Amino acid sequence: MPKPLNSNVRYMAGLDGLRAIAVLAVIGYHLNLSFMQGGFLGVSIFFVLSGYLITNIISSEWERSGKVDLKNFWLRRMRRLFPALFIMVVLVVCYVTLFDPGRLTSIKGDAITSILYINNWWLILHKVSYFAKFGPPSTFGNLWSLAVEGQFYLIWPLVLIISFKYLKKKRYIVFLTLLLAIASALAMGMLYEPGMDPSRVYYGTDTRVFGLLLGSALALILPSDKLSSNMSRNKRLILDAIGFLSLLSIFIMFIYVNQYDTFVYRGGMFLLSVIAAVTIAVSAHSSSFLGKALGCFPLRWLGARSYGVYLWYFPVLILTTPPVNTEGINPIRAVLQIFLIILISALSWRYVEDPIRHGALKRIMQDIKTLKLKNGKIVLPIKTFMLVIVSTVIIGIFVVGMSGIMPVAASTSLNSSGGGNGTNVSSSYVGNSDVTSDGIVQDYSYNLPDNRRDIKYYPYKGGKADSSVASNDSGQTDVKIQDGKGITIIGDSILIDAKPYLEEMLPGITIDGKVGRQMYQAKDVVKSLKSKGEISDTLIVELGTNGPFTEDQLLSLLKAAEPVKHIILVNVRVPRPWESVVNKTLNKVSSEYPHTTLIDWYKASYGHDSFFSPDAVHLEPSGAKYFASLIAKTIEDNNTVKN
């Protein structure tokens, strides 16, 4: 919240500081910092802040004049938000068009719907997961929240005006606002299914609006111009104690909550929003020490530019992070990325946001109206002329990228090195491909929208294992060929990548892999295989690539396989937020469940970027061979122990 141009609205520096903390938490989450796994909750803080500030403005205007100038309100919001958003989208599309055209298909839909402020519903309708996308991700994956706020800014002022006019008493309006907030939180809880992808409830305006509404209720209860600075010392101490405890609670949730906790969607986000509202109430109070601390220059400076930071952090991280990285976060790269994000946002503030706040668009229109004619031609000042030329070129590149005129290189095989195991790459959405009995992947991606075609799958498509594939300095991959009869393995697309090598090392093994398979689907697979007599001695489970699961879901699967003699669980290396959640669950269950062994694929693949295709998940032949050798070696060790 930069200093308001309207003198009727009080500037609250502490809220800018809270914005800074929220946006840093979001960046930390997307940098995969282990101590910021709950950083995604920073978006919830933004929602509460936005609801508070917008309702505070509308309520104050109604109390002063008995009306609200909706046209002026919406124009102010558009001037503040749209230009910087539009420029960011255009520049990013231009960059991708020139330097990374293969990514264009994944961003076209997001670009248009983000500009129209409907991106969240686009993602929901096309079933694009915030947490589970594979392949080159869209550079606009963060803009869904701006769509939620934009829709709120369109509808909520109308609701408030009607409420002011007909309900009249503020306590009734507060009650209605809180009732709507609770209804939204309940909708989130009811629609959320544990162990399933939470993106529907994460993106939905209906299931996220409670944060904005809680902020609105706070503005109606404690409008900023009614907060008295005349407080006794004891009251000030109590106020600050409450404020610091609420801020501490926010940090605790940032550190310990992860997005796959059932608690998050069944009360957790609502609780965080309530805590954020308390923090805002204290920070907005001119008497609070917390407000002064959060309003210190570094936080205030960053908070004033937090809109630009939020716009730019995602494309910067996406475009500057290597697709395959098995060694974790690179501190130097992370620092440089944060520096670049802040630099671009500072430039956005200096040359776009702040000038427009001070009437730059109006002055440009006036300058256009007063252009001079010389010999029947328009004469432009040199700076204006250069700006027109540069803008024309940029818009031209944007149109080329969005129109599809720019040729995009066709996908080529990522499993072709060595030439033995497969030929072409199938580009498809996980969950929209099936594996036939002969191992051929049927691709149904041709009829998918652009922003779902970016989810790549690089499968083994039949044929024999390539014996020429080297271990790639990964250690010994040659293992003794063993009888695979009585061994059954179920899994997802990673298993399909390794299939030819498993069949070579363990002839007779039963392999059941399917693209996009998740743990909740595996119990029925086990029951089916068991009814056919295809599970007897050893069951190997390779799942977790496509999403998280609960401990109960895994235990239910293992119990369905009983009385199998030996169970082997394989953990995952998947650069997605659920990786640590899946691996912790697998580690816990394998240590407690009888006759169960864990294969640590995550540790074994550390530092071996060459094992993985560009989506950083699916396997190149060298990785698939090594993966299979780990399983074969575990079987060999187990047989040695039994003998």
C-alpha cells in the first residue's frame, strides 16, 4: 500500500511491511526453501490486506458523502493494477517468443485469461494443477490470485452499496460479511478431498474469498480513521503483545504447514486469515510498536513495490532456473534471482506504477491531443518518437508469439540416445494417456487446451532395452540376472521408463505401470492383480510421482496385498512441493510395516542430472537403467538374506 494520493485515507506504513513479509514468503516457497514450505500462505495475507484496504476506502467514502462513485473506484483500481500487469505479460511473451519459443503453447491461455482477470477459472475448468504441473510450467502461474482479487473488486463494491442502502446498520453488514466468509471456508472444506490434488479449492474464487471478506469485516469493525492514537501504556502493551503473537503465529505456519495437510483446507487457511486480520488491526493502529517496526524503511520500501514483486517473481524464477537440478537449491542463483526480481519491480514502480498513479496516462492523452502538424505531418518529440518505435516492435513480437506465427520446434525423442528403447516423444497430460498391454502409450493430448499441453510425458514406447546405455558415472548398474517370477511391481510413468531394463534384469517379473497413476488408485490395481494370482512373493510399489498421498492410503494398499511375503517401496525424486511429503510418508511406513524395505531413489539420483529428461521427472535411458538396477540389487540382497 503506497502512500495514498487521497488525503482522506490514512497511510499505514505497517501494512506495507506486512506486504513485504507476505511476498518474501511466497518467493521462499517457490524457491523450495525447506523452512518456508508454508510460504504459499502469503497469498492469503494479501487477500486479507486487499479486503481490508478496499472496504476501508469504500466505507469511508460512503460515510463522507452517502454514496460511492463506482466508476471512479473501478477506474482507480484499473489504473493501479492493469498497466503493470499488461506490460509484464507482453514483455514475458516477447522474451519467450524470441528465446524460448517451445514454451509458447503453455502460456497463451494463461496470458489472455490473466489480462481478463479470469485466469483462476481457466485453470479450474482445464484442470491445471497449481502444485502438480509437469513439463515447462507457465510463466504466469501466479496470476490466478490477481483474478480472484479482480473479481472481488468488481462484485464486492456493489454488495456493499446495497448493504449500506438497505441494511443500514453496520453490525448487520458485518454479520453478513462474516457469514459469507464462513460459507466460503466451509465450501473449501467440503470440496477438498484428502490425498487428492487441492487445486480446485486453491484456485476458486468461491473457496478463497473468505480471506478478502475477513479483511472487509475488519475494515467495517475498525475503520482506519477511527483508530485512536490516545492509548494508555498498559493498553498499548497488550495491543503489541497480541500483534507480535499473531505475527509469530504466521511465521510458525509458514515454517510448519505444507499445502497437502488436510488441516490447511479444513480450517487452516481460515485460521491464518483470522490471524492475519488481527495482525493488520494491530499494525494499522498508530499507537502500536508493531506498526512502527513493520513500517521500517526496508520493509516499507519493499512493501510499496510488492505488487511488482508479485507480478515478476514467477516468470523470473521459471525462466532462470534450470529444468533439471538434482542437487537442490543453488544459493548464489537464488540470491541473484531475488536481486533481479526486486530490480525489475523497482523499475516497474519507477517508470510504470508510480507515474500512472500520478496521472501519467492522462498527460499522455493530453499530449496526443496537442500534437503539432508540420507540412501536414505529425511531428513527435524525439523521446516520444523512440517510445512509439520501441512499443510498436514489442507489440509486434507479442502478436507474433500469441498468434502462432512463430514456428515452434516439434518435440523430439528424449529417449533416443543409444537408439534402442523407443523413438518419439509423446506430449500429453498425465492422466490422459494409457499404456496398452504391449507397452505402447496412447496419446490423447491433441485435443487439450494450450495450457495442458505443456505437461510433458516422455515414455518408453516399446522395444528392447538398450544394452549400450552406460552407467554415466553413477556407479555399477550391471547386476546378476535373476528369476523375476513371483515379483510384481506397480507404478506410474517412471516404471514405464524402466520397464525394458526390469524385464532384462528380472525376466518373468509382472509389471503394471500407468501414466498419471496415483496412490489412491493403486488399491484396486492390487486387488485385481491378486485375484489373477499375480501377487505372491514380492510386491514393489513405485508411486508418488504424480501427487501426494496420506499414510492411511498407503497402509490400505499394503493391507490389500497381504499375505505377500515382502514389500518394497520406492521413494521419489520429483521437483514438486509434494516430494518431501511423499518421501517422509514412505520412510515412516517402511520403518514400521512388517517385511517392508525402502529403496532410496531420491538419494541414489542425487547429483545425476543426466538421468532425467527436461521435465526433471521422467527418465533418460541411463537413469531408467540405473533405477531398474537398484530394484534388481534390492531383490538380490533380499534373496541373499533369505538364503
